[in-house]
Amino acid sequence: MNFFIEISENKVLLSSFTAWFIAQFMKICLTLYKDKKLDLTRFVGSGGMPSSHTSFVTALATSVGKINGWDSTSFAITLCFALVVMYDAAGVRRAAGNQAKVLNIIIDDLSQHKPLGEEKLKELIGHTPKEVLAGAILGIIIANLLA
């Protein structure tokens, strides 16, 4: 039981998961505003505004920096980890999403002539730089409020 109490008092975990939760909740709200439909799958989906991966890791790094010191090894590790995640979100995963979009167009074009029975590929898996920046700002704000 002591384990769960200690986990619940961990400010680094609290700020990281809170930043992730708020980012995912914001995706639902923004989808509702933009598309005029409630899409609860946005809560667990990747891609979109803001980047929850980025808010999660920036809250992690900011919290660790505040608690352990900006010159600590643990802050350096979490900052490097955050930079890799943000690069991946805006680079590799975004490129994969763009490729999925092109493949879906090809599948649509081919299916006009004969049925392929292929499932559409998920296109919204990466982030624009703006979505990553918004996630970073959110994570830093949440960590500063909670850590």
C-alpha cells in the first residue's frame, strides 16, 4: 500500500501524466470545435494538436530539472529523451503519416477499377512543428504548476 501512496505523491509523475491527460482532452475539445462532432477516440489516438507525447516528456524534463536541479544528470537524461521524442513526433512519424496519405490515395484510385478490400492506413500519427511546440509549452506550464 505504501508503494501506491509514494507513487501518488511523485510530483514528476503527477505533472507528466497531467500534461498528457490535458493534451489528450484538448484534442477532443478541438476536434469537437473544428469538426462539430464528439470523437472520444482522440483521447487515445496519436497525432493532432497539441502533441501529448511532447507535453508528457517536456513536463517530465521540466519537473526533473526543477526538483533535481538544472545541472543534474537526471535533467540532462530527461532533456535528451524529450528532444528525441519531439524530433520523432515532428519528423519520422509525420513522414510516415504523409506516406499513409499517399498510399490511401493510391488505394482509392485502384479501388475505382476493382475492389481491393484494403483497410485505410492511419494518416494522423505525427505532428506539425506547431503541434509539437504547443505540446512543449503545455508540458512546461503544467510542470511549473505541479512540480
